[in-house]
Amino acid sequence: MSMSGGRERLVVIGGDAAGMSAASQARRLRGPDELEIVAFERGHFSSYSACGIPYWVGGDVAERDQLIARSPAEHRARDIDLRMRTEVTEIDVAGKRVRARAVDSGAESWTSYDKLVIGTGAHPIRPDMPGADAPGVHGVQTLDDGQALLDTLARTGGRRAVVVGAGYIGVEMAEALINRGYEVTVVNRGSEPMSTLDPDMGRLVHKAMEGLGITMVNDTEVTEVRTGADGRVRAVATEDAEYPADVVILGIGVRPETRLAEAAGLPLGARGGLLTDLAMRVRGHEDIWAGGDCVEVLNLVSGQEQYVPLGTHANKHGQVIGTNVGGGYATFPGVVGTAVSKVCDLEIARTGLREKDALRVGLRFEAVTIESTSRAGYYPGASTMTVKMLAERRTGRLLGVQIVGREGAGKRVDIAAVALTANMTVEQMTALDLGYAPPFSPVWDPVLVAARKAATKVREGH
């Protein structure tokens, strides 16, 4: 018997992708008379696309509300008691209850649960240095963050922006600010932007960013954010230089938001994310599930747990959790690490392992890089594309692919993602029956050209 008569109560912490996907899926499977659902969200918005924030800031997406998939009112209409601006401050695992605080009034109350879903997401890494919290310094993780940044841009007279970090968010925000007419400097501690790529491929992104008018400063650590007499940010300092700034964007990446879970004694992995089983249940806890940016996932290629905060996974996690909470059965087997991005018209894609990932897990590999075209060379609009492929030395198993190019480069990585998931060898890939016509690709698709070259190298290695 559960606490509320014959009904069970599901409590969800976090009102975005994983949490609300889980709530919605559980509701599809079990009606309100069987399952009561209470969800807590500390921000102003539910079920939104954080991935769309740079495009909203840059002006490609006109309205904030276009990024909201389902409003609080729409969730409530489906019998999900979604409490906005309410932050969960404690999980009492033994007592099966959570303590929540209304952000505006400060009022606190306990809510008991039969089943708990943790979807607390991630928070932007704020460097541990003077001025990191000064007004004008922004992380971009939630819709609230995006709104705060736009408010700052509207209020700020100057047009100089410094972006710290050159991962997906850093690169996308740099372009968004260029589109808004800002002078943009990106300060990056890596040798090239996009550390999710090998440096030789990151170099292509570097060139494209400079082509947009972005100033790239690589191999450099920010030591301090300097403020003016008014306390607002005025510059970013490194060991040997100072870059004037009216606004600073932190694009150093994110960490799992697991302080609540840690305080409750739930198991965390090496990167601080929650550890779950295949059903997305928190390990060792029958009635607690977790998904989205607060968990670590299995990388199917390396066989190791990895922290990969992406909206695609969060929605799948929610679907799996909701199915299991609702009495069905579903699993999330893991990821191969696929991601795409773009700078202006340059598309950047990657899946599987980089060279350093393969070395770290002790895999011996062959690496090949080829240049090809997006369409048949004679067809109008054909542009060059660089494909890098890693294959295991002895077996020829595909280990990873990186693609940088103009139109058509990004989604081509999906071919490789499927091949990785199916454990294919590069030799097997050369026989894939991919769609061909001159407007779409050369007779040999760029991915297959790379597979052929890799297969030859593996054979020669024997």
C-alpha cells in the first residue's frame, strides 16, 4: 500500500528534458487515479531546449517561447502537479521524502514519495578565480540564464565580448555575439577549439572562426575577471595579457548538478554524475531513478562510464524512466558519443573515440584523414569535407569518426554512429549501400572513402 490511499506518488526533481519526459511517459501509462505526479522546478521555465539558447541570443530564433516544448500549464492540464520556482533542498532517502523551498517566499515543506526521479541537470563550470561572479559574467545553461544574458546585452553600452572556453557552447555563443555586432575574443586553454575533436580537426574550426572575425587565443588560461569601479566586468586577464570586456560568457563546460544526491548518499561516478543501471535506476536504490545531465552513461566503444550532457540522451533517459515507473520495461544501453555543431556554414561532427580516448583505454589504432566533396564534384554547390577515421589495428573495428566541412557534413556522422553501435569493421562499412545521386554525394560517399582507406591501412598493418 502506498501513502496516498490506493495511489502511488511519483516525485520528480527538475522540470526540463529528463524529468518532464519521465513524468509525461509515466502519465501515458498510468492515469491520475493510479499515480499522482508532483514535479519541482526551481526556474521560471519547463520542458525547454537549452541547445537552442545560442540561436535565440544570436537572433536566429526570434522568440524565447519558441524554445519551450511544453509549458507548466500544459503539464498541469495532463494531471502533473508541476510546482515552478520551487527548489528541492534535501532528499531524505530513509524517510522517502523531499524538502522543497519556494524560491520567492522561502516557505519550506516536505513531500513524501513512493518513487523518485532525479533530473537536476548540470551547472556551468565557474572558474575558481577573482571576479568570476561579477555582474556581466554569464553561464548559459538554462532558459533563465539565456534571459539574464539578453537582459545584460540590452543594458550594456559597450560591444566587446570575451568567451572563456571553446567547446560547443563557447563556439556557438561566439558566433551568436558576432551576429549581434559584438567584437568577440575567445580565450581557450586547449591548443585548438573544440576539444571534442582531435587538434588536427580542431584547427579547421579555428580557421573558420577567424574567418568570421572572431579573435582566437589558444593555449591560454584566464587568471582573473577584472571589474570597474561600478563592480561590473571590464576585462579578462591571462598570465600575460588583458582583454577588454563588456560581457563575459563562460563556455568551459558543465558539471553534473548532484549536490543534493551526494548529500543524500547516492552513488556518484568519477565525473560527479549519478550512477544508474540499464533501467536508469540509481544503483542500489529500488525506488529512485535519475537521467539527463546529472548522470554518467556507458560509452559503448570504450566500455567506460562517461559524462555526456546532451539533450538527446536526456529525452531518451526520461522515456526509459517513465516507462519503468509506469510499470513497463525499457533500458538505456549507452552512447557512442555523437555530437554535431556549426560555426557559420562550417559543420562539425564527431562520434566514437578521439585518438587520446583510444590511447587512454589501451586500444591500438590506425588513423586516416581524407578530403572529399559533399556532392559529385561536377554538381553545382559541391564543397570540400574532411573526414578522419580511427579503426582498431588488429580487428579493423571502427572506433571513431570526425567530420568537418560545409553543407552535408554534420548529419553524415550518423552513418558512423550506426556503424559504431552495430560494432562494424571499416571493411564492412565499405560495402554499405548508401543513397547516391550527384546532388547528394560523390559515387563514393566521403565516409566510405575514409572507410576504404582505413581498411587498406588495417590490412597493410597485418
